[in-house]
Amino acid sequence: MASTLSTWLLSRDESIGQKFEEIMNKDPLGSQVQSDSVIIAIGTSLGITGAIFLAFLLLRPFNTIVYAPRLRHTDDKHRPPPLDKSLFAWYKPVFKTNEDYYVDRIGLDATVFLRFARMCRNMFITLAVFGCAIIIPVNITYSIRQGRIKNLGDESKYIFVMMTPSQLSGEVFWAHVVVAYIFDIIVCGFLWRTYRAVHRLRRRYMESADYQNSLHARTLMVTDISKNLRSDNGLLEITDSLKTTPEVPRTTIGRNVKDIPDMIEAHEEAVMELEAVLSKYLKNPNQLPVERPLCTPSKKDPEFTDKKQKVDAIDYLTARIQRLELKIKEARETVDNRDAMRFGFASYETLESAHTVAFAARSKHPQGTTVRLAPQPKDIIWKNLLLNPKQRRWRRFVMNMWITLLTVLYFIPNAGIAIFLSKLNNLALFWDAFKTEMSAHPKFWAVVQGILAPALTSLFYYFLPIIFRRLSIKAGDQSKSSREKHVLHQLYAFFVFNNLVVFSIFSAVFQIIMSALAARQGDASFAAVVRSIEPFQQLMGALCNVSAYWVTWLVQRNLGAVIDLSQAVNLAWGSFSRKFLNPTPRELIKRTAPPPFDYTSYYNYFLFYSTVTLVFGSLQPITLVVTAFYFTLDSWMKKYLLMYVFCTKNETGGLFWRVLFNRMLFGAFLANVITICLVATKGGTSQYIMAAAMAPLPFLLLGFKIYCKKTYDHSIKYYTHGNTNKGAEAQTPIDKELRRRDRVATRFGHPALYQKLTVPMVHEKSKHLLAEVYRGRLDGDVGDNAAFGDVYSMKRMSTENPGKIATTATGPFEFVSENNMDYENFKDRSEFNSDRGSMYGDSSRPDSPSTLWGDNGRGRSSSRGSTRGGNEDGATYPAGYHQTPSNLREYSPSPEPELRHVESNSSQPYQIHDDHNLLSGAAPMGHQTSSGYTPYSPERDGEGGNDYFRR
């Protein structure tokens, strides 16, 4: 009886398994839509790509503002090759220029990006050749030989399925084991070759005269300083404790700027809002609106308790700007030099000394601090330097919680797209009416499946980098470049988990469940169905079916690449906003500037495409061909864009490479895991032997990573490790004059102390209406009672004759004519070039005292060694940056530690014990001019100190 029951259950399980296999393998409607969706996606993408590229050829010669802004605005050193008006003028600069030529034109970050794109192109072309030559013939041959395709009447419908191993089992999977080894060798080979190239480029970059003479390259940033060491001399003790170089650095401790940055930010917001209001109100100067514009007071404005009341926008905003400027001026004057913060900077004379100290401190925390090479001043996120390690740890924990929550919430729409839109026949299983409609119009729904699902998947990713950037800033990242690396890490992890793992697995699991339910017979339990269908084996088959979606998704990336080249969004938005909206003069000027290149987003896309392709390359080799084609197009499209359109916002010197390298290896590792699962479930009697044969691959990848790290990483980041002769001179001659002008305290001082306040810009056509519109003072006086006391008044200078006094009263606004609304006229002003850094980003800081206070604005002298570059007078402090009173200063700038103590009983406050005349070369103490800094006065007009563009 028991034997009979067992036989009956076994036979019933076998029948269920056969039924399940029949449903999984024989799905005419799903297979037809799947194959058609791939073909339609490829055809649609190629057609639209060709049309957009043709539009680019026709529009480029006549729209240089959009298609070649770098050619218009860069200097001779960084200017790309010129372009004429012919349709194919771009061909020679893009295809004929080599790496050594354009590395000086576009910067090392852009060069490494193009090198990475070319590596991906060559790598996936090689992978496609081997993958298609081995996997496709083997899969198709054995699928037919094993008779797994039931509908022999029309095998063309199943050609896409036969390319995958979903119909295979047994010894055939030894071919996949061999291909896995070949793929890993190819990936590691290209990564190693590119690693060497990046190392060579990086060393050449550090040996260049521009880098070696830049201040930030010779400066260390010290954070987490304890209270007893928060002084210039405390920084010296920290660096001296490392004992790696006899050279004495110049040091400056960070100061408390209070709430000045917040007030400046509020001031900027008020200025932008006023400009928008005036631009809309004065759109037609000949016919002003009957009613003046109204607005609600800012929530941060303490002058108004009722935040919902409506007030006159122009009067309110001008008054708010005036109040903020007065507060900023008062706050700057009360900044106390004694209120030191937990960070500081130490600058060395030579690059070797700075990098030697940084290398020695890389794994240490002298005096509980963290010492590392300083980023460029504009790259620093100043407010995060105030955080202590405990605060940063807590903020990182909170950030990870938010990212986890975002991942969980995104699970809902992601699962819906994965289950239903990526394969519409799943939706047909629930909806009979849709099933009928899908059967009646399979071509139309193939278009929907091939285009809609990938488009919805990509839509969310436009906002994702913005969210992650804000979270990283909140988490305590101390520089924008480190923030971008963390954002790249977070984006890649989010993409791989949600869009690859969750998406693919959910689609496959749902297909198995629905097919199992359909195969269920009579009162058979669901457990019996699951036991009979071998879920892990069927999961791999379902993943093979999901590969069709990823083919269509990767095909659409080709369309995205050519849309970037066409600059269609910028071109369309610029035309639309100028015609239908009311852009301010500032917005119109910024639109003519080279836009910053978003390395993080593009790197993330490249990495994700590569990971998807490596994972599905063995399941569906067509993905290799599609990705190789994409990188072939994008490698030269991005070259044109980086040479002629985009600029680098914050140059890191190619330090993105390690992040890219590690994630490419992770992609190869994930591909190995999928292949191991494939052979372990479908390999038949040899499945465990095949899995064991692939076991060494992850360890080989790990060994390759360790080798590259030990061979290249230190020399990529540090110019020297301290092994060179300390008495030898640098390879590049030192610019003594540039060293003499080093201003560590001002160049690495908080920009809130020096930043010029923005003047509202108004179109010149509305100039005659301000007396009627603006109810404040229009006499151009910029004294303490003026509406904009800290900014440039057009009353004093003429737009027609820069440097000359204006003859008409114009009030506290900056008027810009239609012909002058070009970035070329404003590119030297910090308010316009903050997002468009130079090659090395260490040129004269626009907002530093070197321009605000003239030649005497040298900032504070260093604690010692301040005369190394030549004879300097006492440093002049800008107004509001007070020197420490003599009765509170503990040390003088003595070059010897034992001679720093000040004699407290001396009649001279800074008299020093120097019996042997050892301090004859010490720098004099800093002093402040009696008059301080006066932003503007009529007596200075004749000195030529207030030209148009300096304000």
C-alpha cells in the first residue's frame, strides 16, 4: 500500500514537473513578444540615434554657445583645436588627437574618464568576440541536439531563447567554465594595462610645473585637533611629531566664522529672488503691470512674525538684502582670531616634504588628529570640518539608515516594473482582457515592453545622485571630491542591488511561481510542486529569460549617449525659457558658460552597464555586443563633449580610478558567482566538479587586486614616500616669486571672511525705470547708510567705459546690456566660475585679500619661516580678521621651538630672548592698517581700483 502510494505520488510529481517544464519552455506568446521587443528596441534605438546625430551635424556649426563653449572661453593653454563650419570639422580633433595632446587641454580627470571609456570599449569588443564565438554556437547546437525546442515549425521565434543556456543541461557547461576563465583573464588584462596608464599619467601630472608650484599640492590638512593644540604652534607640534622632514611648514589654524556662511547664503537667495522678481516685472519696460509683485517673508527673517502675510516683493527684498549686508559686515568685524577651531593647514616649501609627511601619517593619528594632503580650497566643505569623529560616525549611521529606507521604498515600484513591465505576459496571467488585447496586437505591446519598462527604470535615476549628494554632505564629508567618490559608491550599490539583483530575481521568481501554479494538478500541494520543479535550476532558466529585458535596456543607453552629444535638453530648454519664461541676466550669462561634467553619474552608468553585461554575458552573449557598441559610440562622443562642451568642476588629478577599478573587479566576481550557480544547477552529474573548477577564480581576482594596490597605489597618490634624498632639489624648478606670494591663512581661510557679496543684476533696458520701481536710495552712495553698502554701485562706474565714472544715477544695481550677457565678460568673477574650475584649481583666489585688499593683502604671516621666499613686510590683516592681542599671544614666530616663548615682563610685547642673534631672519609680526578695509569711496575712483568686472 505504501509502495503504491509512493509510486502514485512520484508519478504525480513527475507529471507536475513535466507540465511545469512545458509551460516554462513552451510559451509562444511570451517568446514572440520577447524576441520582437528586442528587435524593435534595437531598430528604434538605431533609428532615433541616427536622426539625432544628423541633427547634431546640422546644428553644431551654427550654435557654438551650446556645442563649443570651451572653445570660446578657455585660455590658449587649455583651448581645444579650432573648428570650422563644415559638417565633419569635429572628426579630426576627436579621432586624430592623442592622449598626450589633450591631457593639457581638458585635465587629468577628463583624460582618465576617456581612458576608462576606451578600456570598456576595447574590453567588451574582445569579450563579445570570444563570448559570441564560443557560447552562441554551443548553446544553439546543443539546444537543437537535445530536442528542448518543442515548436519546430517555427524555430526563428526561439532563436533568442536558444542563444541562452536555459534549454541546456549536462557536460555542455564545461564550455561556460572555460569562458569564465577567459573572461576573467580579459578583464584583468585590460584593468592592469589601464592601471599602468593611469599611474603614468598621474606621475606626469605631479611632475608638472603647475602642480608642483600650486599651494594645495604642498599643503596638509589637519583635522580633529584637540583644544590644547588649536594654534599655529600646535599645528607645528603635530607635524614635528612625525619627524619625517627637517623643513618647517607655514601653519594656520581655522577660525570660528560664526553664522556668517548662513547669512551669506541667505543674502544670495534674496539677491536671486530679487533678480527674478525684477526680471518678470520689468519684462516689458514700456508697459509695466498694474500691480507691483508681492511675496511672503522668508521663514528665516526675524523682522516678520507673520510669515504668511503678503508684502511688496521689491521693497521687502531690497530691505532684507540691506539688513543682511549690515549683519555680515558687523559679523566679519567681530571674528576673533583667538577662537580657534578643530582644523588647520600646514604648507611646506617643497612638494617632497609635504607628501613625505602625508605618507608617514597615512595610517597614524598623531596627537589624535588626522593628517592628509589638503584638497583645493574651493573643494573643501567648510562646515563639515567642524565635526568631531563622534558626530561624523553618527551622521554616517543616519545616512545609511536613510539609504536603507530609500532602498526599501523603491522596492515597490521596482518589483512592479520587474514583474509586469519587463515581461508583459506576466500581467496577462492576471488580466484576461489584457491577454486578449496582447494576443491581438503583439507588435504594439512588444514596443511597449521594449521601450516603456527601461524608460521608467531610468527616470528615477535623474534625481538619485542629487539625493545621495545631500545625504553625503549631511554625513560629514570634508571635501566635494570625497563626497563624489562616496556618492559613486552609494549609487553603484543601489543600482546593483535594486536594479540588478532585486529586479532580476523578482522577475524570475514570479515567473516560476506563476508557472508552478499553472502546472499544479488536482489537489497536489504547493510543496509537492516546488519539490518537483527544482526551483534553483528553474531560477537560472528564468534569469536567462530576464536577459531579454537587459538587452533592450542596454540598447536604450545608446540613445542616451547620442542625446548627450546633441545637447538637446540644453538647446531646447534655453530656447523655451528665453521665449516663454523670464530668465534673469545672471541666468542668461550662466547658460553661455561651459557646464560642469557630472563624472559621478557617468561613471556610475559605465560601471553599472559593465556589471550587467558581465553578469548576463554568459547567459545571453548578445548583451556583450550591445555594450561593446555602446562604448564604441560613447567613447568618442564623450571625447568631443569633454574637449568642446564640458569642464571639470573640481579637478582631483584622476583619483577616481581606484573606485572604478574595485567595482570592475566586483562586477567580474559577481559574474563568476552567477556562472558557478549556473553550472552547479544545470551541470548534471559533473555539476559539483564544474563548481569546484571555478572556485579559484574569486581568489585570483582578490590576488590581482592586492598586487595592483601594492604596486601602484602609493605612487599614484603620493609624489614621494620619503625614500628620496632630502637634500636634492625638485625636478621642476621652484618658482621663488610664487612661493613668496603664498598666503596660507587667506588661501585656506574660510571664504565667508573674504567672499564679495553679490550685486543684483538688471537688464539695461530697464535702467530708466528704477527711479519709479525702486523706492530706496538712487544716488549711488555706498556709505554705511546705502542700500547695498558692501557692493559695487553702477553710479560710480560706467558700463560703456569701464574704469570711468558714470554720469547718470543708476542706484545699487548692476546693469547688463543684451550684448554683454556672455560668460566671456564675467568668467573672472567668482560668482560665475565657482562651478568651472581651472586645470589645477590653484590660481589666484578671486575672493581672497590678494584682490580685495590690493598688494598689501598678504594675509597673516606664518608661525615661522615666513621669509623663505624673499623679504616680506608684516602681513596685513583684512578688516574683520583680527590679530591676537599681544597680551594673549603665547608664542612668537621663532624658527626654533625653544626660542618661541615671549618674555612677559618685557616692555615690548613681542620681545624675544635672542642672545645669539638667531632670529635675525624671522618675519616681522602681522599688523593691520589703521583705516581697515573700505569697500568703496569716491576718493579711490581715480586709483583704478574699482573696474567693472572686479565687482
